[in-house]
Amino acid sequence: MQRVAPPYTKDKKMKTLIAVLSLLTLAACASKSSAPEQTLVLEKEIQGMSRNEVIIAIQECESSGMRAVLIQSKRKINNYNADIVVDITCAPRFKFPN
């Protein structure tokens, strides 16, 4: 003769399992993570690159088979916002299949 557990014990075990899993999920989501520290760099502290530095940096990226990514900032000159190049980084070229 086979022993079969009463249906209420299976339901109770399932409800307990679901409750424990939901509590663990909520506990994992509620953990505090610190925000990354960010600082605002004022316009006076940013040194723009000269035209010659920009050209040389772009040529270095292109000669190594990469593309140049310009990082720009805004500077107010005679009440007009002008973009200035602050840094140039080399990034891989994207080649899409034909």
C-alpha cells in the first residue's frame, strides 16, 4: 500500500517555499549600494587641447586602425557657448557584415 501525503502538507510546503524565496529576493534588492563619487570640474580647471594636439591625436588613432572619439566641453566666450576639445580617446572601429 502506497503512502500519500495529505494535500494540505504539500500546499503548506509550497507556500513556505514561496514565502522564503520572496523574502530572500526582497532582501537582496534592499541592500544599500553606495553611489559613485562624482565631482563637478569647473571651467577654469579644464584645459582645452590646441588644434595641433587634436590633429596629432586623431592621426595616432587612425594610424593604429582605430577611430578617434572626441570628449568636448562647453566654454562661454563673449556670451557665446563654444565647444572645446578636452580629450581624445581611441576606440575600435565598427565593421558590419555585408
